[in-house]
Amino acid sequence: MQSAAAVREVVVIVFDGCALLDVAGPTDVFSAASLLGTGPGYRAVLASPDGKPVRTESGITLGADIPIRAATRRPAIDTLLVAGGLGVYRFADDHPAALGDLRRISATARRTTSVCSGAEILARAGLLDGYRATTHWAACESLRDNYPLIDVEHDAIYVHDRDRWTSAGVTAGIDLALALVEADYGPETAHRAASWLVVFLRRPGGQSQFSVHMRSASARTPALVELQRWLPEHLGEDLSVDTLASRVAMSPRNFARVFRKEVGVTPAVLVESLRVEAAKILLETTDLLVPAIATRVGFGRPETLYRAFARRAATTPGRYRQHFQTTPKAS
């Protein structure tokens, strides 16, 4: 076993057709944590099937440090990380022996992780059987259908199940790496690394891969398109149907009808969902009390916020904060 005081070696599996950001995002997080943290930090080692450079799906060539086979002989691997990208679907066919190598590396590594569609490679190696896992939203259904022993979570940023960590698409690899840093060195180091990289501290793993706006349809009527863009920045205002209808110069009845037809939900449902999403962010990232949050996001009274949370999040604001808050608490 690797000493807690030793540099943590992260073996990153790369291959032709891997996604550049799946490699660069997590390794930059580990580099920032090593630079800014108080612990010994991390050392990233890139391993390709034959130890030669690989061409990423964006056309940029990455050098490799070692062949994957050589990683099976390294005695103190902390983390095995498999990148994603369109090349995952050729990986096993082109390099069948590498799957066995990955099983051997995983057996000695402290944890096994993947970014985006890299879960496909772990699945082909049998390394996710009996685990909860996630992947890019476009690959979740395929992962579930092809590997029934995996409990696929379709709408999570990342999933941690025992010694397996898997993430959703592309930039979610940064969230995953920050979560790994937090698990290793605490929230302060993760916060410093996130600040250095100018990214959000950490989207909690249980968050949806999609914001409310991404899940709702885009309107076609220009006035409604503009209204959808305007809403998130004005949640504390009066957003009743009458007020919104007046803003787009429609009668309330016609506005409600056209909005639901084009967006797929009623104005009230979208407004409540946006307000709950904004409240979640404040619960995660601030120490504001629930009454203050309710006022800031437009619910007015805490009771209204509680009822909306019960409908939209199936929990209470207090329980949500307890589970997902990422702001280090004052001592």
C-alpha cells in the first residue's frame, strides 16, 4: 500500500481517439492541488497501449510516458484513470490484451476511475460489474443495455461507489478530479485548486448533468426566446403569468398557451424550477439562512421554498445543504 505521505501516482490511460479535455482537465486539477495544497500531491503518468504518442479526437497529439503493460509492474499506483472519447469503442478491439492489464492495475490501485465514455472501457474489462456508475448522457443507455450488471445513473455529474469513481461527459472530469482531491486532502485544498483554475468549486456528484434550461425546450417565438434568457437573472422579481405576459405583449391566456406549446411546461413550472435550481446553488456555496435564500430567489417565504423543494427535489433545503454544501464551514 502507498503511504499517505507519499506522492499519489495517477496512471491516466490514453489512446487514439481519446478526448483531450478528459486528460487535461483532471491532470490540471491534480497539478494545481500539488502546487497549492499542503500534502505531497500527485504525479500523473500517461499510459498508452504501446507507450507511443496518441492522436486525440480533436487532432492534437499527446505523448505517453509508458505502455499500459508497464503500469502493471508499478508498485504504488494510487489512482487508475481512464479517459473517454470516441476511441473507446475501438480500444478493446484494437488492444484486447490491454483489458487484462487494466484489471491487473485496478486490482492493486487504491481506486479506479473514468471520465466520460471511459466507463465503456472499464465496463468491457468487467471493472464496473456490481457498481453504480455514470457516463456521458449520450452513452448511458448503451452502457445500461450492454452491461446489465452495472447500475447506471443517467443524470449525475459523477458517481462514487466504494473504490470506483465515474463521471459524466467531458468537463465533469474536472468535477470528478476536484472531488478526488477533496477526498484526499480536504475541501480547503480542493477550493484552492478550483480557484486557481477559475472553475466552480465543485458541482456535487448528485447534481443533474443538465440545468433547467438545458432540460426545457427552447421557444421559437422571439419574444419568448428573450424571456427565457431574461428569467434566470430576475428570479427575485414578480414573475406571475400576468406580469410575464405583459412583458412579451401578449394576453395572459395566449401567453400561457403559446409558452406551454413551445417550451413544454407552463410558465409557473419553469419559474419554480429555476428558483429551486438557484436555491440549490446558494445552499451549496453559501451559509445564507433559508429565509434569506427564499427571499433572494423569489419564493418570498421559507414555507414556499420548502414546498417547492419537496416537489422538485424530493427533499428539504436543510437536508440538501447537509449533503451537498461545498463551502468550508467556519470553525
